[in-house]
Amino acid sequence: RLKEGRALAEDVWSIYNVANLPADCINLGQGYMNFAPPQWVKDAATQALQGVAENHYSHPKGRMRLRQAISQSYGPQFNRELDVESEILVTSGANEGMYSVFVAFLEAGDEVIMFEPFFDQYLPSVTFNGGKPVYVPLHPPAASNKSPTSNEWSIDLVELRNAITPRTKMIIVNTPHNPVGKVFTREELQGIAALAKEFNLLVMSDEVYDCLTFDGKEHVRIANLPGMWDRTVTVGSAGKAFAATGWRVGWLIGPASIIRPTLAATTRIVFCTNSPLQEAAAAGLEQADQRGYFATQRAEYTERRKILTDAFDRMGLTYTLPQGSYFILLDISNVNFPEDYPFPPSVLGRGRDFKACWFIALEIGVSSIPVSEFYCEEHANIGEAYARFGFCKDVDTLKKAAERLQKLK
Ligand code: GLN
């Protein structure tokens, strides 16, 4: 079934994987932390492994302790009591949760609207399930010698309306946004919500970076807008919340009408999510508030963000200042590299940004992700202007990367 195109090509995370890059290259590519989860969360994982039940199957809905912890922490954020039996589903990472929503809801030819650039996994996850991705642009700010903020990337509600057809089933919202870092405003989400209601569409809201907003930006949940709870599924992730991306523990929150069919899909795909790390994620959520964990984490990320933006300022290159997530888009349209550089075959056939990122990784020693991967093939040229740098690294590593990047000036 996967005969051609993006679906069969090597994905960007594999091409720029540390395994393919020199050992001393600093990896600011994939969102890959170089620090461990907090000690108290790791302790909970270790403790879970000493048990009996914690090493065996969980209920496909997720372990009761984790569903209860999700209900307790997120209920107030959704202004409602979240029913642990019917409104919460633990998934094997946010990605599997989203995939299961597509399995449960897409019929052949159903159209799924996504704002472009989009997190790359959405595209194959939709097409593998017979859906058709439809793209609505997040318009980059007009070129200028001043660095814009992520919220200057704008949506046009007329374009969104025009993208809706009788086959449209769902809109994917992603806030804070990967790779732009945009935190959608209440007004923008109200505009999207009004169209979802007018045309009776589902909304999948990928909010895995919900705990990472900066500059006082408020994270608004589209599920909370009037009339939206019943048609929205919200996606969350322990990996982002607790620096544990390899745990593959995520969750979905939504009405029973969405959670129940998605549970059927997830049960057949993975049956259940790994048990001991669900216990640890539960401990994380149970104790986060009393430890002031998310506020500390936000302050740490604000400092990390500044190390990179200061470095880019010194280089005289413009970037998008992210107001959420841990990614920065650097404008690389004026970064030069030799055309005849020995690029590997996986990079050779791709856009200018793939080559620039490869060159920067090998010659400067800092890896990043080419942004055309977050565009469909037809619009890839827009993404070719950018490389995405992650700042989910400790301060010393970011400072070292900042030093190395000065050679790009
Ligand atoms: N979310 C991660 C990122 O954007 C990558 C996830 C993945 O490797 N598929 O860096």
C-alpha cells in the first residue's frame, strides 16, 4: 500500500538522527532532551518496576491511577469533571493516540484540514487511513531584517472556510505549534471553532506543548470554547511534560462519543500502553503542582530559548521567536554552502534546506531539522527558507552550540 512519495521515503527524524551524524555534533534537531526526567518521577518508575501488577497488562483505557491523575490535573483546565471511564484514554505516546483517532473516524476520501507547516506525522497518519490532507497556510510574516514572533504567523479564516468541502471530516489544531512555536490566540481559535460548528466538523487539538508557553502567553484550549467540547479531542503527552519522550506515554481527553471509538482502535493497535511508566507519569502529575514543577520548567526553557536567540542575533540572522514549544525557526535563505558538498542520497533529492542543515551539522557541528518536511511537496519551497533548532538541551550544551554557530556568520 505504501508505494510512493513521502510515505515510503526516509523520514526527517531518521535522516538527521544522531546515528547518522558525527559523534561530536550537537543535536538540536529532533526534540530530544539531553537531561533525564526529574528524580522524583524516575523514582516512581523504579518503584513501579518492583511491583507485580505494574509489570503486566494495563486496562486498554489506561491505568486507573494515571486516568485519575489526568482527571485531577486537567479537569480544572477544562472547567469540568473528567470522567475516568469515558472521557480519558491513555495512549502509547501522543502520536499513537492521534493515529487511533484517524483509524476510528476516517472513511476513504474523508478530508482532514491542517495548518501548514504541520507536524510531519499528521500527513502519513491521515493518508494511511484513507484520508486526504487539505492544507491551509499559516502565513509567515513579511520578510524584514527584524525577527518576528511566532504569533505573527497568521491564519486567514476565509482560506479556512474555502478549504471546507462536503468531504471535510476534521480540522487539526496544534497549539503551541510545532515547528513555528505559535500559541493560537483565543480569537483565532474562536474563528476556527465557529467554522467547525457551522460545518459539523471534528477537531483534533494537539496540545502536547501546553506546559511550555512563554512571555505570559495564555494557552487556550479550543475544547473549552462554547459548543466545542462535544466535537473536540485534546492530545497530551507525558514525554513533553516530564522530559521523558522515550516513555511513549500520552493521553486523549474528550467526549465519550470520540473516546469510545478511539479506544476500540487503540486496543487493536497496541492493546495497552506500557504499565510501569504509566504509574510514573501518574506520580508526575500528582506531585507537579506541590513541587512547582511546571513553573520551574517554564523558567528553565525561557533561559534556554534566550541562549539561542542571542546567538542568532549575534550572527545577524533572523528567526521566529517562539511563544510556545521548544523550537526556533532560523531563516537560512542567506546561508551558503557548496553545491558539490558530499551529501548523502537521502539529502540529495530534497530541498535546499535539507542540504543546508546537513552542511551545518557536518561543518559547524550543530544539527537542526529542515522545515520543508513540515510542508506538502507542492509547498515545500516555503519551508526551504528555514531550519528548526530545538532548545530542549541543558544550558552548557546550548552555549557550546551558540559558540559554534557563530562560524556561520
Ligand atoms: N516531536 C518531535 C520533534 O518535533 C519528534 C517526534 C518524532 O521523532 N517523530 O522533534
